[in-house]
Amino acid sequence: MSQMPLLNNAEIDQRVATTQAVVLNIDDVATPRMKRLVKANAEAIGCPFEFILFPLVSIACHFMGPNAKVKIRENWLEPLILWSVVLADKGQKKSPALNRFLKHIKSLEELIQQQEQQPSSQEDDQCSPQIYIEHFSMEELHYTLKRNNGRVLGLYDEISFTNSSTNTKMAIPTARLFSP
């Protein structure tokens, strides 16, 4: 297995600039109904439409279920797993955009858990599915994935990673992808 070459700062800066230069036209990627939904929520919050669109598409992929596949080419199907990231400076309305989804997802999760609650002597591994996971350790993530057939939805306002082998914390730096 070959390793990817390490990039120097100039190469990283060039890749970031190239990525930031991509313009997304919502008319090219959304149906008229979805476009109205995304724009109405973005305008109500006062954030760019991407803050609503990207999480919405990832959430939709999650709820399509584990059997949903995307056809890449003839005879090439992949599971419909989509990770999206919205990076912006503080105060640009990332949190209000995520909160639009979280309250509905948490309500749905509570409803599912209420419907599945039955008095029994089931083990913890057999408890109701958990749709959404907030902050977690790797052990908690493992347990949640085990209970949920390898599926969980995570929406995070802050992203940081801890490298357990060196006990160092790495944070993703903010970038000016969207300006008000």
C-alpha cells in the first residue's frame, strides 16, 4: 500500500485556494422544492444557503438507510454515505443552521424510542436505535455503532480530534469560506 506524499505549506495553500474558488450554484444541485426549503431556512437565519444544504443532503443520505446505493458507473455501486463540513468564522450562523436540524432529529429519535419501548429483559445491545450522537469517546462511538447496525448521524458545531497515542489535541483551523 503506497502512502500519500506529505504536502508543504505552499501546496496546502494552493489546494485550499483551488477548493475555495469552486462556486456552487444551487439551481444545478437542488430540485425547485428543495431549493425553496433551503433558501427559506437560510434567509430566516441570515446564513449562506450552503449552511443548510450540505447538512440537509448528508441527513437525507443517512435516512435513506443502509441499503441505499449510488451508481458510480455500470457495475460499480457504493453505499450512500456522505460526509459534509461547513467551515466558517465564529458568528456566521453555523450553530443556528445546525440547530434547525437537531431539534427535529432529536424529536424523531425520541418518538422512535417511545414506540420501541417494551418491558423486557433485553440487554443494552438490543435497546432502541440512536439516530444522533453528540460528543463522544471512541468507546461510546463503537457501542453506538454496534447498537445501530453501523449507522449513526453526527452533527457538530465544533470539530477537534484527540490523538490518543500522543495525548495531543488537534483542532481544525477556521477558514474564510463564506463571508457575510
